[in-house]
Amino acid sequence: MKILVAVDENAYSRYAVRQAARLAANTWADVTMLAIEKNCTYVSEEELGQKSAHPKLVMLDRYWSDFVDCFGPDVDLYLRKKGDSFKHRADKVLELDASDRKHLLLHLRKGDPVKAIASEAQSENCDLVILGCGHHEGGWGRGSDVPGRVADAADCSTLIIREDAAPSKIVCCLDHSDISQESLEMINQWVTLYDASLEVVGVLCHGELHENVEAKMGEVLSYYLNRNVRAMVRVVDEKDLNSFIESGREEDIMALWLRHKSPMQRLFNSHKVASLINHASSSILVLR
């Protein structure tokens, strides 16, 4: 697994880094930690060794310490090494390679946060983007809609995780049968990490549950029950889906399988996805 953790200077990013470390410890993932700066032109080659020359480099170094410290002395996947420094890459990315047994890269990109995060996820071929977010607001700047726009723009799965909200339940909304094995395993990882219960929600179309969706719900339920995951099923009509997701509690993760051909993807167009994520109380996991 390849994980991209996008960070800014707010406390929810530190929480996101720590949750990413928990997942990385469980999956032996390759990890890239990304910060974004609107203007990086004043960071010269000779200044890169002086982290005080750029506050975002100081921030990345601090999150690097938080990430590695989460593993404790007995885990040597990502060993913290002294003396490493940032270097310019050809694609205008500042990089510190902190890899050990598994890859751990610190990156600073220039530009718009949404475009930078989406470009980073694509260039690093990531399976999951993790992005911290404050409660009852988008974060990433006052009134920002960055988290929702990232979830819509990224080609891979995206987790928008609320600060200090340790999930007790994962709620998975399912409206089609094209469910990847990787997405099932990703949900299983979060259920295991948080010892959370699981709810599989079938989406009714015009009051009916399509036969293929019903069959897939049975397969998904069996998959998790066979792994001793506490799971139950329920249904919700598509006209009520928006309010159902918004009603998610702060301690929930609402998971949406938004493949490009899924009815739910058409129901939640770009504007609605961003708005839903930025105003939800729960963490949101968009699965692709």
C-alpha cells in the first residue's frame, strides 16, 4: 500500500499523521508526507539545510518525528536518521528521503493545495490519501473547501479524518456491485485498528434494492463476518442518502464507494461531494 498524508500547520494534521502511522504499522505501507506552500521561490539550494529558512520544512520535520515516534523502539520500518536534508527534484518538489525498510518521503510542493495533493497522489501512484480536517468546518484555512475538493479530485481512495474522533463505527454505503478487494481490505484495516463495529448500508433506487446490490451486500457481509468483524446491514433510500450521511456522528467513519460508473457517483456530483464532506460531522472515506 502507498499512503499520502497531506498536512498543514493545524492540530488535525498531527492527528492525521498519527492515524496514518497506525495504518502504516499494520500494512507496512510506503508513505509520503506532503506540505504545500503557495510560493516556494525564496527557498534556495543553500538554504535547504537550514530548516529555519522555511516554516513548512520545520513543520514537516516535526510531523516526521510524530510519525516515527508512533512505532516505538521495537518497530524498525521507518527509522529516524539524523543529518538528512531536503533536496530539489526535477519536478520542482523539495524532497527529504527518510526511507529505511519501507519508503518514507517528505515533500514540499508549490501551488494550490487541491491541485498539489491530486498531482502528488497521481505521481506517487498512491492507494490512499489521508487528510486531516477540523470539526464543523473544512479547515485548511478559514472557510476552506479543500478537503472536499481533494476527495473529489483524487483518483485514489481518500480519507477525510476529523481531529480526535476515534471511530467506533464504520458505515459503508453501497449502491453497486463493482467492489474491489482492495477497498474491502481497507475498511477491514480501519475496523481492526479502532476495534469498530461495521454497518453495510444498501441504497434503494426508487424504493427498490437492485438484485446485484443485494447479492453484493450478502457477499460483503459474509466477508467481514468470516473475519470476526461485528457487522450488520440496513437500507436507505437514495433520496434520503444525503441527510443520512450528514447525520453521521463525530465518532463514525462514513464510507462511500464512489466509482466513476456508480449511481451514487452521479447522485453526488462534484459540488455535492465537496459540500457533503466539508459539512459532515463524521470522518468520510471515499473508496475508489
